[in-house]
Amino acid sequence: MAYLAGKIVLAVSAGAPNNGRGENTTTTPVKKARIRGQWYPYVSAQAFRRWLRETMVDMGMVASPTERVGKAQGKAQKANTAADPIRYADDDLFGYMKAAAKSADEATTLRDTPFMVGTFLSVEPARPTEDFGVMSRGIEEPVLHGHEFYTADLAAPFLLDIPRVGTFTLPTERGGRPNYLSPEAALQVAQAMSVGAEQVSFRGGSAVRLPLEARRDRVAMLLDGLAELTGGAKKALHYGDRTPALVAALPMAGGVNPLTFAIDGAADGSGLTVSGRVLGEELKAWQDQWEAPVRLGWRPGFHERIRKEFEHDLAGLIDEGQIVIDHPRSMLRGLAEEIRTGRHDAWFDDPAR
């Protein structure tokens, strides 16, 4: 297996975790999409990845330093990280692009992300409510302001390309690949070699790969971060728990996600569905492409009726250990520990064809 495919559900209760852009108004909107004439609040993938990165920093990860470059105003503004995936786990896991100025000798270098995540879209229509506020403390003329909040379950898929963690391809004569160290990064290559990296052939190209222990630790760190996730806007007024209410994951040989329609919003807009029938059919269709067990983390009290139906529909697979249900924190931390101790080292290489 080479990929960890999954789905995450966040439960937002009277919250405003991701603000949108207000236009000529004193009311701060939440991000929302209009679909088939109705409003669906969402949290962007960028916001979620920021929450995860900051959670990992709180847990001890040293983050890649950022720098704003370019003009103070206008279209030439840029912000770069150090673009050093050898030293910084977040540059490795989340990717980067460091674009050079046209007149500079330095080349543009980039890495697309091994950790892919979708938009956390509400599973049902939910029109945000506008909350009205007044700042009048110690001033004669009160200042009026407002903001939106909502209650909804938000769901998004994710995919972790495990062999690419700690693996950095080098450009070829045909040009650079989307996961490379530039020719000007000889210092990075030398630094990687100094900490035990080796040069390998990877997906048709030449690559530098960090030692397996470091790669294990980075994947485990990501899973630990998901288990302890915190973040979001408006915490002073709308504090909310941002750890997953439901998370499912299974190792796959390819980049397919069998959980896409198993955990989703109902077609009639009535809310979250977790379909044992759909998951069972998907697992059967991809039976030679996944490795048991399918791991589900399901918080107690979250859609208990749906959980009972799910467990009833897949009782056979649960009894056989093909599907395991636990608390999200226990599931994610347990899987992280299994990876950290080497139980899933085969996942760090592409399966033989």
C-alpha cells in the first residue's frame, strides 16, 4: 500500500471557524458557497491546513520560517517559506513554491503536497445567522459591528501519498517535476546526504530520500496533529472543538478514495450519511487494492442513530476485524504509533506492479 485515503467530518455548533471577505460592510461573513440556490458554509483547505500546521507546531514541530517579499502594494507581492523540506517537516508534508524574480539568478523551486485535502463543505444547506454587536465601553458614540455564524457538519476527503514523504525528485533533462529540488539546491542535497539520505530511483526519475526513521516520524507527526487539531476564527465569541467528530482512513495501493460517497451529505439535503452499504460495495470493488482494517474514529454522542445503523449493516466485517471503530483520538494516535514503530514500513514504497 502507498496511500492513506480518508474522510474527515468536523462538527461546527454556532461557530464561525473560517471568515470570508467582507465587501463595504461592517459585518464579517463566513465562507459559504451557493449551490442549487441554497447556502452551504465551508472551511477552506488552506485554513484547515493552517490549523493542522499550527497544531503540529504546538506539539513540538519546528516550522519553516516565512518571509514576505516583493512590493508593499500591487501584484508583485509574494510570501515564501524557506522551501527546505530537508530541515522542515511542514515544507515536506504541505509543499511550497518559492518563485524567483525574473531578474534573479535563483531558479523557482516548488514541491506539491504529499498531503492532499478537500474543502470542508457543509453536508446540508445551512443559512448563516448574522449576530449584531455594539462596542460602547468608555466611548460616547457606540461602534456597531456584526458577524455571521452557523451550525453544520462539514466533510472533506484527504489523501496522503506516503512514499513521497521525505522523497524529493531531482529535475531531469526533460525539465523539472512538481516535486523537485532545483539544480541550485546542491546544498540541500548535500545536507540530506549528511543526515543519512540516499539517492534512489522514484517513479521514473532520480530522487533523494531521507532515512526511513525520519519519514516514519513525519507521517506519525501528521496523524498526531489531526488527533489534537485546534484552530479557527472567532474563538473569543464562538469557541468550538475542532478535533474531528468522525474520521475514517484506509491504506490503498493507488490514489483512489473509496470513502468519497460512503461518508457524505444525503441527496435530499437532510444531513450527514455514513452508509455501510456504500462502503461495503466500495470495499468489494477495490478488494485487491486496500489493506485491512478500515479504521474509523467516531466520537461518542455524534449521530448515534447513524452509527448504530452503520454497525448493523457491516456487522460481519466488524466481527472479522476488517473494520475497526474507536475514538478519533485513539484511532489516529494508535495508527501514528504503529507507523512510528515500523509496523507499516511497506507503505513507504510503491507496491510492486
